[in-house]
Amino acid sequence: MDTPLTAYRGRFAPSPTGPLHEGSLVAALASWLDARAHGGAWLVRIEDVDGPRCPPGTSELILGQLAALGLVPDEPPVWQSRRGELYQAALDRLIATGHAYGCACTRAEIAAAYERTLGPRPKHGELVYPGTCRHGTQGRPARAWRFRVQGHIEWQDRRLGVQTQDLATEVGDFVLKRADGLWAYQLAVVVDDAEQGITDVVRGEDLADNTPRQIALQRALGLPTPRYLHTPLVLAADGHKLSKQNGAAAIDLTHPSERLREAATRLGLPPLPTKASAADTLAAALQAWRHRLPDSG
Ligand code: GLU
């Protein structure tokens, strides 16, 4: 049974691989609106576990962009790069309870084992780990740590409805700590959402298929599962997802209220007044969001 949820606590959790862009602003605004509409707290967490991909100064840049838009967190932001001890404690618990195991495989070995047991590898996406080290590394040193998945997960998204994923066949035993010593997003996000008392995760739809992995980790660690709302993706003109990886431009903050209005439109809110201040635009967006509750779809 999931633990009952208490006072609303939401968060925006950018990876500081680049400045805020039109896509990430939609997630930031939706999480802020939903927290405010529920009279809850809104937090910002800087997800900089993948240090080499985070240029120095980017998190400060993002916090400055949010502030210019009137999106100010209710508590000081936290940085994942400073929370390794929490992730290690969670990994130790997962190892002790048999939910995590050491894996000695290199990338090339995984690809070769995949082809031997499961056939040609898919052109895109992560390989499903074929389970080589599930029952031990045959004396080889562990390079990475993996989560032992079981069966399928069914979950409810406030916009997308009931979702299911077969973790065993679609994802496989996924990495918690990488061979290069970096923490995997899945573990860090689960530990932090629980430690920060997050009741509601509001984020972009591109992350929806990570949710079953996170729910499986929550269950293995005895942590509550938050409610989830995945917001519509913002596509570039060529139909691809807008992301920092494909060079989405930083938002132009000369007129913050215009950016807020555009993001609100992308969330499907009715047109907001023009020529309003950022604060008035946020207030109008909040009223529209409240109107759309309880499902916010
Ligand atoms: N850090 C992730 C990103 O920027 C978001 C994680 C989340 O909201 O769970 O894509």
C-alpha cells in the first residue's frame, strides 16, 4: 500500500546541461502552477549528477532565469552533486536486501550478450540488459551496480491516465551507479523526491517512461510513491523534441511575461491577457490552472 500523501510539495528538477529553454520552461511553469493551485510548496532541485555534462555556472543561470520569470522556490535549492552520501546509503540498502547487484560487464560485452540471447540490437534506445551478472560476476570485479527488476508496473498519470510497462522485457536490470562512479538519474531522483517529501511530480512527458523504474525503486526502498503529472512535450519546428541536447535556444527574457504566456498556451491554458506584468501573468495562469483541476489534463 502506498503511504497516504500529506501537504502538497512539488518540485522543478532541471539538469544544468544548458540554460532554461522553451521546453523546460513549460515543465517549470506547470510544476509551479500545480503547487500554487494546491496551496503547496514549490522546490527547485539541481540535477547535476552527471557533472561532466554540466557547464560551470549553468545552475546559477537557470535560477536567475526562473527568478526573472517570478518563479522563486520556497526553500533553498539543493544540488544533487552534494548528496552522494544519501544515494550511497540507498544503494547499500538495496544491495543488503538483494534488490541491487554488482555488474562486471563492459558495454561491448553487454551488446554481444544481447545479440546472443535476444537477437539483433535495436537501432535506438538503451539495450535491455540480458542479466549476465544477475547471479554473480564469476569472480570479476563489479564495475557498475544494477537494480534487479521484476514483472510489470501499472501506474496512474493525472493527464495520460493508466500506464503500464513491463520492466523485465522493456527495460531490464537498470544501472544505479555507473562504471565511472556517477550516480544514475533513477536512483538520485527517487532518493531526493522522498527525502524532500515531494507529494507531486509534474514534469515533461519525455520522462513518463522512467516512472515505472522509479516506482519499482520506491517500493524496494519502502518509500511513498508521489502522484505524477506529465506535461505535453514542446516540439521543434522539425517535429523533434526540444532539448538542450539538440541545441534548443535559451529563452529570451527581455519580456518575461510573453515567455510565460507562450508556456501557458503550450500547457493548453486559455489565452492570457497581453501587456501584463510577469506577476499578473502568473496570477492569470494560476486562475486558469485552478479552473482546470482536479485532473489538470
Ligand atoms: N533532471 C531531469 C531533466 O532535466 C528532470 C527530472 C525529473 O523531473 O524527474 O530532464
